[in-house]
Amino acid sequence: MNSSLSQSQLLSRQNANQLLDSIEAFLFDCDGVIWKGDKLIDGGKKLVFVTNNSTKSRKQYADKFLSLGISVSEDEIFSSSFAAAMYLQLINFPKHKKVYVIGEQGILEELQLAGFTALGGPVGAVVVGLDQYINYYKLQYGTLCIRENPGCLFIATNRDAVGHMTDLQEWPGAGCMVAAICGSTQKEPIVVGKPSNFLMEFLLKKFDISCSKMCMVGDRLDTDILFGQNAGCRTLLVLSGVTTQSALEDPSNKTQPEYYTSTLSDILDLMT
């Protein structure tokens, strides 16, 4: 075996069942694990879902799961759009201040549910997520808010460089939009999505399960696996999304999951 894989074990029937016996909850990423674009990856299972994709609200995610034949409640979904709204609540962000969003409907819906106004008025925070309709005006206005409004917050839902917007292609991710604002403001954002531990705090409060009893299942080393490792979770990489076998084996890769396998359906096949 390549020495760079010395810390990672290929999932087998024996270690899969050992893992199953030792944990109480699986945390699943969505894009690249449960689906690619709008195509379901065989083996989806209802548990807890943690996603950096901010384009959808929790309700929109529940609807997408249902369209793929999986029944998931909004309370089982933790998205970076939800995290952005919860961060503002946690810091007691004044309700009279407005939030400028460079992003899509998911962020707007979650902010509204949390009682924040995302249009007009003096802007006290700029939230940047994946925006397929990004334009110069949005970058210009977001930059002015951050640079010229005293104390204006710069919040990023996540910094994923690419994402699976279709089942065949990787498209630019939220990290591209965030990088543009970083460049124009010369400021670094508060990141609320994976691999930040911010989402994990909500998971722990809701489910009352220790991190050592959770297993994070994802397709990205720099977000999913790092998120799990930072929180002290068990980790399982699936090679059905962004991270390839060659990237995992690359000697320069320093993020090693505890286990890895080709696709989510392997978990169900082996854990019998």
C-alpha cells in the first residue's frame, strides 16, 4: 500500500461493522455523497445531513430529498445557509440592521426565518455563498458595505472551490465568490460552513451525542473530512464526488480519513 494511505483503511466488512458498533450517528454530506446534481447515488439513508451548499434552505433540501425518494425532515438538515442565519442570531445581530446577500434563495429564506431583513437599509453584514447569478454590481455593493460601513461583518457560508452542479461536471463553488470579495476588501471572512466547527455546535445541542460517537461521511478532504477531524468525529471518505483515489494517495495530501470507500452504497452492503 502507498505510504500516504497508511492512516486510512479501505472499508471492509470487518471494520465497517466495528465502526457501526462504535458510533451512534452518521453525518452525511449531500452533494457527491447522496447525489450528484439531480442524480441519486445508490444507497441513500435517512440520518443527519450536513451540507456546505447554501443555495437551498432546509425546506428546499427536504423537498429535494423527497423528489429523490428519501424522506428527511428539516430538523435533520444542517446547511451553511442555516449556519449563516444562526451565527447572526448567536452574536445578537441587531434586527434593525440589514444583511446584504451575495448568494441564492437558500440564504434569503433562512435569514427571513431567523427574523433578519436581507434587503435595503443600512447594511451591518454581508453574507457570501454560492451565487450562479454573480455579477459586478453584487461584488461592488458588497465591497462598499464591508469597506465603508463601520463594523460591517463579512460572513462566508463556505469556501468550497468547486461543487457538483450536475452529475458529470464540477462547477465553480462559493469559494470563488468569497475570494472575489476577499480580494476587493483585503479582509478575511467569518466562515460558518464546513470545516468550521460552528455547525457542529448545533448538532451537539440538538442530538446530545458526543463527537467520538459520530461518523462524518463526505466526498471532500478539505471540508467534510477536515470538519469531522476538527470536531473529533470518526471519518469516512467516499470517492463518488470531488476527491479521487489519486488525490487521496497523493504524497502531498495531509488530510487522511479513518476509512475510505468508493460509494455510499458500499456502507450498506458491508454493514450487514
